Amino acid sequence: MRKYLFLMFFSLLLQANDYVVIANKDLVLENVTRKYLKQIYLKQHTYIGNSQLIPVNLQAQSNVRKSFEKHVLEMSRNRLKRFWTVQHYKGKRPPLTMSSPKSAIKFVTKIEGALSYIPAQALSQNSAVRVIYSWSDK
């Protein structure tokens, strides 16, 4: 019985996914909270100092994006669609979308105010980005 419980627990650990939000190394963001990230991604907070914040999403089908919407934005896909439909009529557009974590990292590396979320294991020893927030699917 113990062996079975151990195997079950171990398999749950393997299924837990860790994610990070990365920012361009020149972007000055300290003590970032979930609430603050939500404001950035809903474009309610668009500047820090003189730097424009440029949030970047991954594609809608991405499991990383689904986790971000659930754990950070705390919004369902339908609620998010309704939010951006209303914002569209106010002249606001949703964040940019990148096709992969690799392309998101390249974008964040090159654009000063950019930030994006990626799987933690996709982060290499890239000195041009820094981790500003993390969460897990546990």
C-alpha cells in the first residue's frame, strides 16, 4: 500500500508544471504581485516610469497560456473574450501574441518594456531577461 501511495504522489509531482514571467533586463520591476501582473495584462497599467509595458501572450491553445489565465489572471477564456470585446470598443487591444516560448523570449530580450510568461524549463541562462514572477499548476 505504501509503495502505491508513493508512486501516486511521485506521479503528481511530475505532472506539476512550473512557469515564470520574464521581463527585459532593463525593465525596472520590483516585488511584482499577481494582482499587478493582472493589471498589466489587462492593460490597466501601461507604463512604469517612462517605459511602456508591453505584455506578450502565447497562443490561445497553449497550455502555458491556459495556466496563466487560470492562476494569474483568474479569468476563464470566455470571460477574457468578453473583457477584450468591450475593450475593443474603447479603442484598446489585447496583448501581442507569440507563437512559442522561444519567440516570446527573443521578443522580450530585444524590446525594452516587454514581458511574457513561459514554462520555467524553457528559460536558459539568458542574461537579457530576468524572472519577475513564478507560479505552479500544483
